[in-house]
Amino acid sequence: MHHLNVHIDQNSGFCFGVVYAIEMAEDILESQGYLYCLGDIVHNDEEVKRLEAKGLRIIDYNTLATLHDEKVLIRAHGEPASTYEVALKNNLELVDASCPVVLKLQNRIKNAYDKKEQIYIYGKHGHAEVVGLKGQTNNEAVVFQDLSELDKDLLPRKLTLFSQTTKSTEKFYHIKAELEQAGIEVDANDTICRQVSNRDKELREFARNYDKIVFVSGSKSSNGKVLYNVCKETNPHTYFVSTRSEVQSAWFQPHDTVGICGATSTPMWLMEEVRDYLVNL
């Protein structure tokens, strides 16, 4: 027996946008028995499996185009206008669980586009939220994950910078500073969700207090990658797992203190499963 002293970070777990979407889905599943959802409701395979067992049917854009007279959930990541047009044409009832933080950002991007501003979005290529954001600009906005993708000499002398809501605040301001050093006038809009950006500081405090950290997150989660790196920088003995079965006993010494934390897309029940496993090692 390792006799580990294990604690879960009480600030980890779903952000309010995800809680809202999942509660909405569960209410409909209870009354209707099934519900279509456009894309993974949350970037966590274990939670998706749990909801699929209750009748959630994950569909893509191609399937959406063939559906008629059904209810379809729009997840927290938000959608481009084209999705709403398809729904209208196919008589689909959209259950809109778009996160209010994302909707506000979509509106800001749309307003900047209407003013003919040169829009650049710091975000992950192909990410559901980013697709919705780019859609506000008739897909004309430039999306980049790293400054190395952009040729600074070819950039406009003035641009408007936005960010995917789950990106690193630190990196966003670093990008702004680098562009300004290159002589570019940057109208920077820090549109990173505070439930995400405040987690950086909280997690640094948390990770510092334990011998080992187990970070629980789906591998598809952008936010998970950011927050895992925050933990790893603070505590080198940080391990990334998506499920309980990925935990290795070799990581731990007897009587280690272990902190368990996760992304804004990690369900509390999954962190509790990991805790129960560690306690019995």
C-alpha cells in the first residue's frame, strides 16, 4: 500500500458554460429519450460516453444537413451563422447552449468585421469555437496558433486582435507585445474567459502544495493543454491522464501528497474516480 494523501482541487471541474449545456441536454434526454448534438458536447470522451448512454446522439455538419423536424443542441462553443441557416431550412429546433462569453465575443468580432477592420484570431485551427468566430467574418479573419505562422513583414500596419476564450492570457499579451515591437498598431481585445485565466493563478498555488499532481483532462481539450502546462511548470511531478486506467503506481512514493485537478471540461465524477483509485493503491 502507498498510503497516499489525496486531495481534489475544488475549483476544478466544469465551467458554467459547460454546466449549462449538460443540464440542458439532460433535461431533454429525460423527457424525450434522445437528443442530437452538433459535435462533442464537451471535449471529454468519458463525459460524452456517459451522455450517449442516456440517448445523446453526436452528429457532424454533414448529418445536420440531412436532418429534418428534430431538436438539435448547439454546445457551449457556439456556431457560425450558416448553422442557423441550415436549421431554418430543415425546420430544426435549435436548443442553443452557446456560452454567453463566446456569444459576446462573436458579437464583438462581427462588429469589428462590419467596420472593415483587419481581424486576427489567436486560436486553435479547426476548433469548434474558432470555426464559429471565423464565421462572423465570412471566414475572412486570419486564425493563428503561433506567431511563427505569420510573416510580420506582410501583416497590415494596423490590425484587430482577438483570442479564443480558452487560450493562455500570458501568451496573448506576449503576442500583442511582439506585434507592437514589429511596428504594428494592435487593437488587442482580451477575450479570454476569466474562469479560464483565473485558473492559472489558482492552479499554481494548488500545484505548489503537493508532492505529485495528477491532471485529468480529455486529450482534445485546448483548455486542458494550457492548464496542464501551468501545473507542470510549477510542479515537474505533474502527470496527464484522461481516465483512471492511465494512472501508473510507479509515479508515487509511499505517503506522497497528491493533488488532483482538471480542465474546465473535466467532470468532477472523473476526478473522484481517479482519487478513489489512488487512495486504494
